[in-house]
Amino acid sequence: MGSPDLGYPAKESCGGAETERTPKRRVSAGGRESRTRALLHVIHKTNFVTENDNEETVGSFLSINLSFPPTATLSLSLSDKHRALEKPRLTSSTENHSFPVSLCPVLAVVEAAFPRRFALANGFSSRGYRSEFGSVSRARSLRGKQWKLTMGVPLGSVSRAVVCVVLVVICSAVFECDAQRLPQDEVDTLNTIATKMQNEYWSVNETSCNGGIGLNVTLASGIMSNVTCNCSFNDSTVCHVTNIQLKGLNLTGIFPDEFGNLTYLTEIDLSRNYINGTIPTTLTQIPLTILSALGNRISSIPKEIGNISTLEALVLEDNLLEGALEPSIGNLSRLTRLLLSANNFTGSIPESFGNLKNLDDFRIDGSTLSGKIPDFIGNWTKITRLDMQGTSMEGPIPSSISLLTNLTSLRISDLKGPSSDFPNLQGMSMMQTLILRNCLLTGSIPDYIGKMTGLKTLDLGDNILTGHVPDTMGEGLNYMFLTNNSLTGTVPSWVTSSKQSLDLSYNNFTGSPPISCQQSQVNLVFSYSSNGNNSLWCLEKDLPCSGKAQYHSLFINCGGSKMTFEGNQYEEDTSPNGPSVFSSSSSEKWAYSSTGVYIGNDDAPYTVNNPFSMNVIGSEFYQTARLSPWSIRYYGLCMMKGSYKVRLHFAEIQYSNDETFSSLGRRIFDVSIQGHQVLKDFNIAEEAGGVGKGIYKDFNNVTVNGSTLEIHLYWSGKGTTAIPDRGVYGPLISAIAVTPNFDVGSAGLSAGAITGIVVASVVLLILILLVLRLTGFLGGREVEDPGEAYVLQEQGNVLELVDPRLGSDYSEEEAMRMLNLALLCTNPSPTLRPPMSSVVSMLEGKSAIQAPIIKRTTTNPNPRFKAFERLANDSQTNVSTFSQDTRQLPGSMSIEGPWIDSSASFTSKDDTRSHSSESKLRPDF
């Protein structure tokens, strides 16, 4: 058979065989593209190519089809992967067949189809092939690896079997001739990098770019070593490393300077390791386009980073960076991704960042930045994602944001400063995620929000929004959070009938209320005005008890099953629901409300059970927890009026306790009780001295005046959000214990009985004072002016009222307590006398001697009022300044204060509001 001219380039000699020059291609160290033309030419030289020859390449999978007259076709396929990318289709006169054959480390597929099919390849069963078929086998070594081709052929077709064997031999020769080398200086550099980062996955030599041997390994999704080479140099005989990805391998040590010696390196990805130190200045020597070190311990960015003019992506989320943002980053004009969230930056965003006009993605969540959101964000007209959550920056959101019409994701939260109108986002028709939480926004929700057809997540919670909920929303909406606003009117029917996660709790709706507390996935707790419209208790303000307030204690195993601890039965709390849910317990003693969806992971859980199987120190309830990406509220229902002790249990169980990237997470959140913030920027692991250690916080004198106790845990945008995975952050709690500070046996007495007790107590107090007078404690000398006692008290000389005949034979502390209390209880004005419950507590030393604030006027300069004013103001200071004592188990933190469940009013120049749950301006607390 003749040999047609295929028009290929001149031949080269390779180990005695003739091959063709392969076109220059950029290839991965995991393999390389096969020499298509060389192989085809060699086959041509064996006179097995007919006028119907053709070449087909699919990715890095090569298929060469050879026709055999009269009707059969034989196909040879080569791949540089460890698995076939696509099964080639072989044709005969009757039907198609496909049988991959593996050649390690390079796959080759040799398949044949004749009028009567016969192929059997690499262990694949013939499954029904006719018994008259014979078989021919041949094994050959390929680069130290054994491969075997088994092929069945029809009896009598010996010539065709010989064709297949010859083709396989040729393939082996071609691959053997195709060796490409990595320069020795790059080999040495890679080995040095491996040593400094304690990378045990690398064993580098000059041939590592051929097949990725000694460089590439994939352990699981996102956990991998992947090194890519470009082998197109010197007629495809020399390779250079261009990309290095070392992700999730828990590499330690410093960030090696030697990366700067790899002069062809364009990508460094060290995400989720345990590397510390600073970013090397040597990186300015290489054409770097991608630098990612998410989830490490990087502590600083050098100013030289602004000299890497080729850089397009800088990802340093979830590290330990602190101080001012590096202004030279603004010189990186090609930068499209700048991700700096979850660090400890301070100061303001540099003006030079306004030069980053190619930005597509900017994230700066969680740092304590100052100043206003800069106007120059309007320069970022190409941006599609902008994250500024929990930064402590000031509003209002600048009007220049309206220029960012390509935005698909906007997240801003927890702004400081004055209230402001809703920003103009009307031109952002491609918006998918819109979060403007706790941004002090006023006015109504713009109608165009309901016309954003691509919107999937809408979060406008914790603002001061009024007016109605939009009548329509896009059909693609999955999550909507409008909680804690002042929205009014009727809840639209599309909300109550929705199957999506919608939270409209804590508003002021009117009209016909729903027939149940939870409408599918719609949370409406605390959302209706108490105007006698017969709405359910769970929809009304303060969650009033529908029956008699009878409970005086509460024990919940958050996220766990029923259990007993210290003689108390902790109730089960295992519901997995979380994005927008209100759920009451089977006992109807308590309920919880959860709000929010996790960033980057919609499927992240709302309960957790010790995922690292740590040996958690403390009670069994520290093994489990309830958590949320934004807000969890627990309610004690139908509680008796009185003072309570609240104990909150915590243990960090979502991070590991070793030196791996999983240990680098920082969970930071806030806690309020009865609307008063009691914990700010609380970090469980930091307080407990490590992860897997139980700790509790005690809060005393928490007063219930109605019948509901509210404990609120919420995230304010601080801490890591991507360690060990996306969606691990937000408030977490292990257990709750609430116990009374009053004698439960006296609860439930009639009003007449209570009045009798009070009168009897007053009489008893008068008798005590009389006894003190007769025994000399109040009879040291005659006091001509009754107001003189108050003057002595103001001067701090109240002990001058003690009879000097007693000498020093008494307790000054007890005497001062009695004298100060006597002055309070015998004041002519009834409004200045403390209630009996407080008197008893003061006598026992359980609480400070307090009095209401009394303001002097120019018309009443009496010294006794001056003395009372000082005493009252001192008492008020004692209430506001809590003494905290935090200890790891066993231990507690005690916070004293006469907290009551009453309304807190907030007045601004724009709006005056009253909320019984929680302040819109949390820092004021």
C-alpha cells in the first residue's frame, strides 16, 4: 500500500526511530500531550495508513483512526491522564464499540471493531462475545511500569492481530523518546521550598514534569499538591514550573523566599495551611498573577508587594494581618480580586485603592476600620462582588455606589454613625445577593427591589425601615430577612404562602394574622402589634403568656438530646432547622428563633456534634451546640416575675486543637439578655484557654417583669468565615440554665397576702431602727437638724452618728450599711424609699445600697437632696459597671445589675423608636 504525503515537518531521530517535531504546548506535570504527528507518521511508515486516515484530538486525549479495507476500522487512542477523558467511538459496517485500555502512567487505548465484534481490553469482560473468538496477548514494560494488552480476534485474522501488536510497540517507542527535563536549579529550588514548609508530598527530580511523579497528589476535595509545568522550551525538551498549588496540606514553617527563584512561576496557592511570617519580597522578581494564602498565619504584607505589576489576584482572607492596610496595593492596576476579610486591620481604606479600576471582587469583612465608606468605590465599575461586613466603618453608604451596575453580590453590615436613607441601587439589575444589615437605614423598601428578578438572597434586617413589604418579589428568591425593623401594614399573601426561608419577625404588622406561629419556613414571631386583634401569643410583642405564668427555672441542652446534669433535667434541642424558624419546645416552657444563611455554604448546619471527636472537657452537653450565621434567640416562656440567674455554657468544638489550619478559626459574636448587651466580641476558645474546653458565664439579677426571658446571640461580622470550611462562623451555645433568685414557695400569693407581708416588713424595719436607737447606734449625739445626717453621709462621715461609747467594738462595714439603709428607708418622700425586696437584699449584702436618681433644683438646695443625688448617681454607676470574673470550668463570670424587661427608647433627629427586645444601636448598651 502506498504512503501518501501527509505534509508534516521534517523528521528528527529519536533513539533510532523517526519522529516528528511536536508543536509547543503548555502541559501539566500530571502528564503531557502526546506527539500526535510523530505517531501518525510512524504508523504511516508501516504502510497501515490508507487514504481515509484522520486525526482527532479531544482535550489531552488523542484518537487516531486507521481504516482497514474493506469494512473494518481500528482506533489507537493515547491519553496523558490516569483515566480516560472520553471513550472514542469506533465504527464498523454494523455497529459502534468502545473499550479503554490503561497503560500506567500513560493511558493508551487500542480498540478494534470488525464486522463481527471481538475486542477485549485490560481486564474488561467480553460479556457475551462468541466462543469461536481466539485471543493473542503480549506484555511490555513502559518506563518501569507493566501494562498488558489483551485483544481477541476472529480465527484466521492473524494479519490484523499483528497490526495491533506492531502499533502498541510503536506507541511505547514514541513515549520513551518523549522525555522532557526540569532544570537542576529549579529542582534544587523546589526541594528547598519543600524542606522549609515541611512538605513531605514532594520528591523532585529532573523528570518530575513527566507524569507529575514526585510532585502531584490529591488526597480529597480541596486537599492537593498540583504543580504545572510548561514543557515547550528548547524544542519541547526543557520544562519550567509555572503554577504551584499546595492546598489544605497543613504545611508549616515560613513562607519561603525561594519562590522568587522560579522565574516562570505565575501562580502560588497555599490556601489552608499553617504557614507564618510575612509575604516574601522576592516575589517581585517573578511574573506572578495569582497569590493566595487563605487560612494561614501570615502576619504582614510588605510595601514591595505594590511592585508585582503582573498581579491579578491577591487572596489573604483568614490570616493574622494587622495594622494599616498597605497603600502600595493601590499600585496593582491589573488586580481583579482583593480578598482581605477576617484579619485585624485598623485605620481607613487607603485612597490609593481608588486606582484599582479593574477590581471584580473586593472583600474586607471583620476588621476594625475607621472612617466612612470611601466615595472612590464608585471607581470600581467592573466589580461584581463587594463585601464590607462588620468593619465598624461609618455610614451613610456613599451615593457613588449607584455606579456599580455590574454588582451581583453586595454585603455591608454593622455601620456606625447617623441614620440614612436607603441607597440608590436601582441600576443593579443583575443583583443576586443583597445584604444591608444593621446599616441604620430609614424609609421604606424601594419598589425596584421587588423587580430584581435574579435576586436570591435579601437581608435588610436590624434597620429602621418603615412602610410595607413589597407586593411582589422575584421568583428566584430563596432567602429574605427583614427582621427587627418597623414595617407595618398587612403581610403580603406571597409571603405567607411561600415555601422559601423568609424572616419578618420583630416588626409592627397589622391585619389578619396567620393561623400558626410558623408558616412553613416563614418566621413571624414578635411581628404583630398587640392591638387586641386576637393574634397568637407568639406573634405579639413580648410573647405574652397565654395562661398562668408558672415556670421559675429552665434547662436546655442546645443542639443535643435530653440529659441530666447536677440533678437538673436538660431538655432536648435537636431541630436541624435554622435559616428562618421559630420553634417551641414540647413542654412549651421555651422556644428558639433562628435567622440567617451562611456565606458561601447554604448547606452548613445549624446544630453540630463535635466534628473533630475531641475529648471535650466538661459536661456531656459540651459535645453538642446550636449555632447560626447571624442570630439565635432563646425564650423562657410563662416565667414568673422576679430576679433570675442565667448561666450560659459554651465550648468551641468546630475547630481542632492541633497545629493545623483547622485550628486557626476565630469565632466572635455578641450576647444580649433582656435587650442588654452582656458580652461583646466574645471568643469562646480565647476565654476558655483553648478549643474543646467547657466554660460558662453567669449573669445575676436578670429581672423578668412580664412573663418572657429573652437570650439573644448574634454575629456582627467579626472572626473567620472560611476555616476549616466556608460557613463555619457565627454564635454558638452549648447549654442554658436559668434558676430563680427568689423563694419559689412564696410564688403565686394573692395581692392581699403580698400587701400584708409588705406592711409587716415595714413594721419590722421600724422596730429594728428603734432597737438601734436604744442601743446607741443612732444615739451618739443629738442632731439638731435632721438634714445634718444627710450632710454627714455626703461627706463620708456617717459613722459620726454612732455612739462614741461603743469605741471600736463593732463592725464599721455593718454599721455603715445599716445607717445608709436607715437613711433611705426613713426618708420623708415615699418615692425615695427602696422596695422591701431590695431592702432585704441590701441587708444581706447581696446588692449595693441604691436609690433613684434625684436631681436638685435651684428652688430646693436642701443638703439632704444633695446627699441623695450623690448616693443615687453612685448607685447608678454600680448598675452600669459590671465586674466580670471568667474562669474555665469550674468557674463562672458574675454580672450584677437590676435588669428589667422594659422598653428602651432611642431618639435621633430622624426617628424616635421604642423596642423591648434589643437596641437598634447596640453600642449604646
